[in-house]
Amino acid sequence: MIQRHGLEANVQSTEKVGIMPNRVKTIAFSWLALRLNQRLPDNLPLVTEHAIGES
């Protein structure tokens, strides 16, 4: 899909950084729950390129 848009990316398994692929979703939802529990933003503009509160 990335190549279809004329972009290139070096996509690798999360195993390279010690995270089993079947755990990625669990880790992501845990991170979101932690942010919500601590009343912190669930958005990191540096990563998502969207301002906090923007959809």
C-alpha cells in the first residue's frame, strides 16, 4: 500500500525491538488506558502531526 502512493518505507517486524507482533495491539491499548487514567493527552503531535484536540 505504501508503494502504491509512491512512498518507500523500511518495514520490519516489532520482534527486532523485542515486542512480539501479537502483543502490539495489547500494548497500544494499555498505553491509551494509562494516558486516560492519568488524564494525559492521548495524542503525541510530534508523532501524529496533529495538534492536541484536533481530529
